[in-house]
Amino acid sequence: MDQTKITEFEQKIGYTFTNQDYLREALTHRSFLNENPDFELPHNERLEFLGDAVLELAVTEYLYQEYPDTAEGVLTSYRAALVRGAHLAEVAKRFELEEFLQMSRGEENDKASKAYITANAVESLIAAIYLDASLEQAVQFVFRFIIPDLQDIIENKSFIDAKSFLQEKIQERNSVTPSYRVINDWGPDHDKTFEVAVFAGNEELAKGVGPSKQKAEQEAAKKAIDLLNLL
């Protein structure tokens, strides 16, 4: 990665590295070394290990301080939603991290693998800032790019597994296990949309729509939770 790209990336994240090797290592995936064995730095997996811990600490302390009346189990769910890979991959899009990653050509062409690699690189980047500066600077990065999504996560109830939560509550209330039924679908086979209804016995609780049966079931469960005021 040349100096121009390093400077561009630093501007995107709002942090300038004293030791830019930390940044270069954070943005280097293992597969890149397979094609570039003479590269002078290691891949980012050790930084990812450290960054995971720094991220968990930053998020945990924030939740502890800001939600003093919230039960531990709910705080754990909030934290899990903030630090999960899918969320970190979305966070990475805000500063176009994917465009600066060093990886093999094969990984670049694998969309699912690339998202996973990108999410892990966010953790590596947090560790790089921590090592280059301080815990305070790493926490500031987390506050700038990761914490702000918490309100949307809470409002959209994406911190829970809606199906599992609904099952637990309906079993308590009705002594039955919710069931799901596809009631409609449309579109070509490669791009179908499904509408699913969730039932407690013969009682229809809610409907959900999604690009797969599983996502439509989750949406139906979320709507049922809302309609029944279970959360």
C-alpha cells in the first residue's frame, strides 16, 4: 500500500498513525502473503485477536455506564449485536475499508468471504489504533463508527433472535410452540420474495416478508413480538 492510499484511508477514519506499519498490517489478510511471500509485515490475525478484546471492552463499558437500569442479559444482547461480524462489515462500508484491504485475488472475488475478512479487519484496525496511540483513541474510534448504531439496533429489535424469543414467550403464555407457514411467494426462482405467517396453535399472530423463508420468519416473529407487547 503506497503512501497516497495510506493518507487517504487515515482521512476517512479520522486518525493519523505515528507508526503506519500498524495500519498496513491491520489491512493485510493472510491470503495476501500467499501471493506475496516477500511482504515485510505479518498478516492481521494477531491484531484481530487483540482488537476483538478492545472492542468488547469499549462496548461493554459504554453499555454499563449508559444503561444502569438494564438487565445483564439484555446488555449482553446489545453488545453481541454491536460486535457481530455482519454489523462490523456494514460499519466498514462507511470508510470504504474493503477498497484498502490487501488480500488474494481469489478472496477478492468471493463476496461472502470478503465480507467476513472485512469485518475482521475492523477489529484489526481497532487494535492498530490501540497499539499506535492508546486505549482512549481506540475507544474514540468505536464511539465514532460502531456505538451510534445502537439506537437502530434497539428500535429494530435486531439484538434478539426474534424466533427464539417469541417461542420462549408463547410457550410460557400459551403452552404451545409457534409454527410458521409460507402463505405467498412471488418472483423468479433466483430472486423470490416470501410471505410467512406465524401461528400459536390456530391463532395467526403476524405476517412477515423477506427474500428467504428464514428472513420472512424472523420478520413475522418480530411483528408478533411488537403486536403482543412481549418486549
